[in-house]
Amino acid sequence: MKHRGTGRRPLALTAATTLALSGLFLGAPVAFADDGADQTPPATDASSQSGPDAEILEATKQAADEGVEIVAFGKNADGGGVVVVTADSPTSGAAIDNVAAKADLADASVVTVDRVLSAFAEGDVVGGQGYLSIAPDLEGFLANEPGSAAWSCSVGFAAFSPTGDPALLSAGHCAFGENDERLTDTTLTVPGDEPAVGGEPSLPSTIDLLGTFGFAQFGGADGSLGSDGDPTATDISVIDIDPESGFNPVPAVTDWTTAGDSLSSLADSVIEIKSVAAPSLGEVSKSGRTTGFTTGAVDGDDILDGWANIDGHWVQGFSSNTPAAPGDSGGAVIQGNAAVGLISGGSEATATEEQFTWAASLVTALPKTDGYQVALDLDAPVITSPADGAEVQPGTAITGTAPGAAKVTVSGVGEDQTVNVVDGAFSVVGPVELGEHTVSVRARTGFSSSETVTLDLTVVPAPLVAPVITSPADGSTLNETVTAVSGTGLPTAEVTVTDAETDDVLGTATVAADGSWTVDELSLKYGSHSVVVTQTRTIEGAEEVSPEATATFSVVPVSPAVTSVANGAEFPHDGGPSVLSGTGITGAEVTVTLTGAEPAPAATTAALAASFAAASGTFTTTVENGSWAVDFGAALQPGSYTVSVTQAIDEVASAPTDVAFAVLAAPVPAPGGGGAAPAPGEGGAAAPGDGGLANTGGDVIVPLSAAAIALALLSGGFLLLARRRQTVES
């Protein structure tokens, strides 16, 4: 078998398997005694645990009622009394003297601190931290029940459940026991005693339930082993954390430089998780309890998206040479600040072969958990405008950036606003009420949120200018009844819309926070209209009215449609239309103006032009059931025509619909009833003095002049026909 130049063991995934990197930790708690780890909590003197007596507690409560927050009290090294209060509390007075007297602290000095003290949390849990999967459960394990066992694994990433409760991600196989039985309970191990820092694994003096496995899959769906290429195959589990447990999953991965006795010690030096991503070529790191924080590479010989056989179970993921070992299973795999995978299995490096580490890909594993999501350490948003402490007008936009976030939530602008972050930027409408405001902005992605940033603003009155009318636009022509007038103005101002002709108030509205307003429930029908709009505001009881804005517009019927003749149509000489029809508004009066012109080449005498113009005319009708038609009285003869059609309601006419068409001249038959016309000088050519008419050798019908056509239209009679060599004089 051919080896790579790197010395890495070649893959034969159909025949060979890699080992899952979890480890059998111990059979029962008693094994820790063999390691010299004292699991017995130290004894305490009950008398030393008593707190302040009832009188002192009552004195501190009375002090709190008087605005004095007592933080601590006692004696210093010299035996002098000390009373500690918060910085916003008075530093002298009867309340403090009372507490000092009840505590037997004569002439006590007073010290201030910024805030009430809080416990330094022992509950921060980070990616890469070690934990145990317990069988049968924590209670049975601590009682050393038969079959009790624990397996060591590593935390992958902080997460949220589908309902937003805290959770942790790890490897799916960490949730199964030696015989593939499902495990439930987990507990943390002491960071400072992990193999990652050269120690021997131990449990803390107080063993608490970390959480319970809520979802776990190792291999294919429905408990199957999966197969090569199976899109359901993965290796992921979730550990649900009781929100009241005191454990706090942190969206970060430890680098193992601060491991100590405290369960939270690993949180002191971490790499924050900002996003979830698919793996890519380049440097990759992992964090786990056995080998700590290690870095390798995904190079060109690695698999970026494929399947590996881990202890007989197929897992979709990617490979690298990142050092890992048993116990690192479930540990975090990152590239930069992006979460990319969970340690699943592999083979450790030897003298001749490179490390081979397989990780389940997060982008394919997470969707199988039914809605769990990685917790992210989102950067606080940056407000770019306006400046902190600025004076602004009502509704001034607040803009900023929030890279990596999906949304921002803004408070202090009236109702909270949540808006999308687009290309890393956001914009929201600022406060509209006059006065001082503190605006808070927080970035969000799913259940993850950033720290809050604040902005202090003072909203001052804006110059009261005329409102803007955006609809209907000034000078516009509309075809539908106008039911609303809208525009923009000063937020919170009162807008009044008045009919310019009658001075009747048509309606009022309040300008919204985004500067928009609409006065609706209007009914401005066909005709010409003019509206006047003003906006009014009240400052300290005084009303101020803006200059006027005016919009003049017309509402007219829609133009009728002509359906019987298409624009540009041509009709044969004997097929000219006699009727024009179309559609319109029922009840409207339709006016059709027909204009005719004789065909080219046209006669140019005034008499002929005047007679042909008699083909023109105006026709009217009423639309019935949406249709109309006019009768020209006879079929139109050859020539060019235009029709202009309008419809009117209440004497308000629409814009015209114009249609142009032509009736073609009759064709001239060829000599002999069908052959080609003779060439000049041959038989049938025109003879001198014959009026330019061809000698066809027989009687034929030829068209009359345009004047004759026009006369025929006037009389309503038949066209006169001329025979061969008959001349027409004008």
C-alpha cells in the first residue's frame, strides 16, 4: 500500500476502523482513594457557621429602607470597626451608627465599594473541559452500586436548547456505555488534575450533577450504524443544563493555560466562539481533557467532507493531523473563532505515521439535534451615529454595525425594536419624545446576545416645516377614487388634510415615529381636486402650525379599450370595418372621433380632399354591461383612418385611446386576366393621348379617383365603375 509523503496512515474506510477517543475512567468513586484524592468533605465547626444575630440583621434591613446598602461590617487587623456600604449610599447617619452599635463596632470607619458583592462563580463551563458520563446515574455511582462506571470525555461547545435553556455539545458516543446502553448523568472533573496538564484525573470534593444527555446520536439515524455516504450519520450529543444548577456554559474554548483546582479555572484563558462554519483548508485546533489545546492542519490530502468508520459507526465529518487521544472525545475543534467540529475518533501518531484525527462536522451534525444551537460570543454593536450625548431631532435614525450578528434589539426608543443586521450594519428609528433618553443596543443571533451598549441623547424640537405629500402626487392624473392622502412629517405632529376649494377638513392623523402619516377613509371621485396639508405640534402648552403643503390632482375614468380593430391593422379594399367596438365602464358615455384620409398617391385638389373628409365623423354611445359599439353606417372604403375614443362619467372625460388603421386599395389585374403586365412598348402599353391608361386588350374594371370614392360615401350609393379607356376629368 502506498503511503503519503507526510507519513500519515492511508485510509481504507471500507475495511479499517478508527478508535473513538473516549476513555473508561473508573469503576467506582473508591478508585480515587487509590490515587490519593481525598473525596471526604472537610469537617466544619458548626459554631463558626453562625451568621449575624437577629438584631444586626434587623438593623441592616432598616438601613436599606433608608437608602443605605450595607455590604459588610467587622473589625480590621487593629481591632477597629469597619462598615462597608455601596458608593451610592450615605457614608454617615443614624442608620450606619445603628448597625455599628448592634455589631459592637465602636467608632467604626465607613468604606464604600462600587456595588453589592456577588459570589465569584464556580460554575463557568467552557469547551475542552473534562467531564464524566456516569452509569447507571450519579446517585448510583456515588453509592457504588453494582455496574457503576464512568467514561471520560470532553465538552465541545456551549449551546442553547430549542427553548433557549443552557446546554453543552459533545460527542454522541459519550452518551453510550460499554454495551451501548444509553447514559444520562454527567459530572465535571478537576481541571488541574487532568492529563492535559500532566495530572491524574480526580473529582471535586463536592460532586454535583453537571447535566443530563438530552440528545445523542452515534452513527446513522434511529440507532443504526450508518454507512459510507449516509447523510444522517454523525457523532453528536447534547447535555441539558438545569438553569438553576449554577453551571454557566460559556461560548468559549479553553487553551488549558489556567487549569487549577477550581472547576471554573479554565474559563480564565479562552478563545471566544464567534460563529459556526464548515471546515476549510488551513490551521485547525482542538481542546480536550487528555491532550489539552493542540493545533494541526487540514491540508490538501485531508477529507473536508466525508465519512469515517469510528468503532463500527459511520460519522460524517473531516480529518486533520491535530493531536488528540482517548478522553478528548467531544472536545471542541475550531478554526480561528469559528466552531467547526467535535472530536470523534482517530489514531494517535507513531514513530512512522502521522496523527489521524476525525471530527464530526458541526454544520452537518447540528441540524440532527432538533433545534439546538451553538452559543456565540457576539461582539457588542458599535453605534456610529449619532454621537453619544448629542442633541437630535425626533425620530433621528440610530445607525451602527454588528458584525457576526443576525439582529439587534434596541430599547429606550419607545417600544423595543428588533431589526435585521444587513451586511454587518443596522439602522433603527430613534426616540421621538422630547427630552433626555438612554438608548440600549444589543446584538443577537438566535439565543446568543452581546453585551449592551448605551447611547445618551437629548431630543429637541425640529424646525416645523410644511409636511410632504407623497400621494397623490401634485399634478398627477389618477383613474381610481382617491381613498387616502399620505406623506411624511415631524414624528408625533398632528397632520390635518383640508379641501382647498371648500375648506372642509377631510381628516387628521398623527405622524408616526418613522415620519410617515396617512389620512384615509376619503372618497375623492372623478374630477379635479386640491388638498392642503398642515402639521401641528404642541410645546409646553403652546400650539405651532406649520406652513401649508398643497397637492392638485385629477381623477378621471380609465381610457376605454378598442377591441374590434388593432392599432396598425390593414383591411382589404372590400373588407373595411363598418362598426367599432370595445370595453369601458358601465354607464359611461363613449365618444368616437373618426378621421379619414385618401390613399396614396393622393389627389391634391381641394375639392377631392374636402369630399374625402366626409368619411370623418363623431359617434357617441353608452357603455352597457362593460361593452360599447358605434356603427359608421357603411363599410369604410380604401384609405387611412384614425379613431380617438374617450369615455366620460359625470362629464369628466378620460384620456383618449387612439387607433390607426387602413383599408387597402383594390389590386389592378394583370393583362389577359392574370399574366404579368407587358413591358413598355409591347402590346397593351399605353398609347399617346389615352390618358395614360394601359391597353389591356379587353374590358376591365379599374378604381375610380379618390373624389368619386368620397362622393360615394356622401351619397351612400354605389361606386361608379369605368370601363377601358374611359377618362375622368376634373
